[in-house]
Amino acid sequence: MFSYLAIFTIVKYRLREFAFEYHYSILAPIINNLLFIFIFATIDRYYFISNNNVSFIQFIIPGLILMIISQESFDNPSASLINSKQIGSFEDFLIAPVSRLELYFSYLISQIIIGIFLAFLNFFVLLYFFDFSVFSFFYFLYYISLTIIFFSNLGCLIGFLAYNWDTQSTISSFFVAPINFLSGTFFAISSLPENLRFIFYYNPYYYLVTFFRDSFYTNFEYNVFKNLMIIVLVFSSILVTGYIFYKGYKVIK
């Protein structure tokens, strides 16, 4: 039996923590995206790069939104959990009458709220730099939510199992960052050599970025099989993370 009061309390605490650290959690992602836009807008101006009659800036902006959301969805819960271990407050969760599953769902729910807020904030800021012909609010929210859930689960898992910042930084540098840069955010798969395209054909996150972008600029078509790959990936992350939280682990030294 879940304690909804406990979940609500932890979610409220996490949202308050997010708002208090606004310079790191809100301003930094927006500034990073604006720097990307400034750099690539300069490149686009001189080289006139386009893809399928869409300017380079219009092409990369949806990917930039997903990239910053995925990075923040990983960093936020993992950093919060590891920091609570560093200062000793994580033990309060362990001795409180709160199950580890309640703790997990609290972090997941709070990060979904935070991620959706950041997604819309970045969208409205970047809206100044591009126009779109098609926009589906449902698919915007749908693919943003799937991205948040997957990377939040990864962040919760690393934060729950890791003892120090080195582990968190390693996963961020060698998994989260590469999967974002190699997801088709900055280039079309058609520009790659044929023998390298298989990396993307079997990458669910590539399809997530592609469908999210397509919902802005083309007549969107929902591909059942490819979206099923995405859903299986996200659902698997929920099962694995929830199972590890449920079974427990030596999470404090």
C-alpha cells in the first residue's frame, strides 16, 4: 500500500529544491541551448546547410530540446541522490516509514514535472529562432515524457547505486552525452556512410528524436513498430529501476 502523503511530500521537496537551484537547473540549460543556436546559426548563415527543405537551425532545434531534457533528467535525480548520501540525509529516507518504491516513484514523478516544465520553457525561448508548419501538442508531450522517463530512470538508478560523483560523471560523459550526440540531433542519417547507418536503425532513441522532430515539420505518421521499440525501452527502464529499488542494495557505506 503506497503512502500518497509520503510521495507528495518528497515530490514537493524535490520541486522546491529544483526551484531553489534555478541558476543550475533552469538558467544553465537555456544558456547552453542559446550558445548552440548562436554557433550553428553562424555556420548556417555562411554555408546555407539545409535538410529536406528545412534550414539547419529548424532541423536541430527539436533535437536540442530533447538533448537538454535528457541530460537534465539524468543529472537532476542522480545528483540529488548522491548529494543526499554525501551529506548524510539519505539515511533519513531509509529509516523513515517510506518504502524504497515510494522513494523511486517520488523521484520519477517530480522529474517528469521538472522535465515537462523545462521542455516548454526551452521551446518558448527557442521559438524566437524558428518557425514550424506542423505542431502537435499531444506528440510533443508524448515524446518528451518518454525521454524524461527513460533518462530519469537511469539517473535514479545511478544515484541509488553510486556512492560518489565519479560514477555519475562517468555515466554522463560516456553514455548520456554520446547517445545524445549520436542520436541524429545534429545530422540526418542520410549523410552517413551506408555501413554506419545500422547503428541508428537499431537505436530506439534515434527514432524518438526523429519522430519528435517530424511532428514539427512534416505530416506526421505514427509508425507502430518503431514506437513499440521506444515503449519497450522505456518500460524496461521502469522495470529494472523499480526492481532494484524494491530489492534494495547497500546504498550507504
